[in-house]
Amino acid sequence: MTLKKLSTLLKSEKISVEKVSRARTESNWNALATELQLLCDIRTNIARFAKNGKRVQIIETVEQGDEIAIGGRYLVRPPLVGRDSGIIHGALREKGFAALVLCREPSTSLGLCPIVALGSGVIVRVQIEESKNPEKPTCAWFDHAIVELGEHVVSKMDKNSTSQRQLDYLLAHVPAVSTYPSIYEVGIALCRTLCKESS
């Protein structure tokens, strides 16, 4: 995949996010389902660029974040916090880099590693097994952390609430787990349900 293709994907992502927001505002469930699928496809392709075979980079200062000049997997850790990881991720996107950015918190008393991500007005936090070498987390560990975050979000959805509330819950959490395909799949299924309910 070329840098030109990445640039096109990043521009398409911005447009798709706007279309998702517009379709939700208009309660246009068919359009929202279509746009969620498109956004999922775009972000999956961007993630492929980020998974460039390079090791996970650890970021501990804002200055380190500012110096990044290539895409990849980045683990933000204290003293930086979840908000910092969101800022770093946004800055990398603006620079035209494909990046996957996670934030970890200090290990728990049980030796688990808390991973945190920010959505639209929500915080997602999950505890996973610590990497064998916390100073050199593997790509497999990093990718597993993304899946754990995504599974946590989907599992916490209140299935007893209305389809619309479930969908809004997912949409608020998509920015936190933007490369986890199942959140889009569940959202699309809810859009289909809402189409049936409104017909």
C-alpha cells in the first residue's frame, strides 16, 4: 500500500465520520448502517498501515509524541494519561500517519495492566495481563489489548435498553475502539433493527 493510498484513506475517514454523525442526527438508519460499514473498512485499512512490522514504541512525554515521524503502534504510559494518548493520536492523524495508540496505567496490586481509551464523553478501561517485558511490549500483546478493549465495550452494552439507546452507546464508544470491527457489526445490526421498527 502506498502513502498516496494512506492519504486518501485518512481523508475518507474524516468524511465518513461526518456522514455517520449526520445519518445519526437524521435518524437515517439505512444510511447509518452503510456509513458504519464504510468507516469500519477505512479504519481496518488504516490499521494495516499502522501494523508496519516495527516494534511497539513507548511514549512517556509529550515531547516524544511530538517527535514521532512515522506510523506504527504506540503505547502511552505514565506520567502521561488517556487524554494525552488521544491528543497524540489526533496529531499523528493530522500529520498523515497511520497509528494505533493505546494508553496504559500503572500495574494493579494483582499485577494486571490497566488499558484506558477515550470515546465521545466516555472512558473505557480494561485490565489485561501484563506484557512479559513491560519495557518491550510485543505487537501481539498490543493487538490483544485492542481486542480486549473492544470486547469490553460490546459486553457492557445494556441489551435490555431500546435499540436506539444501544446504538448511541456504541457510537459514543467507537472513538475509543475505532479499529475493533465487531463494534461496527453490532451497530449495523442495530441499524437494521431500527429500520424494521420504524417501517
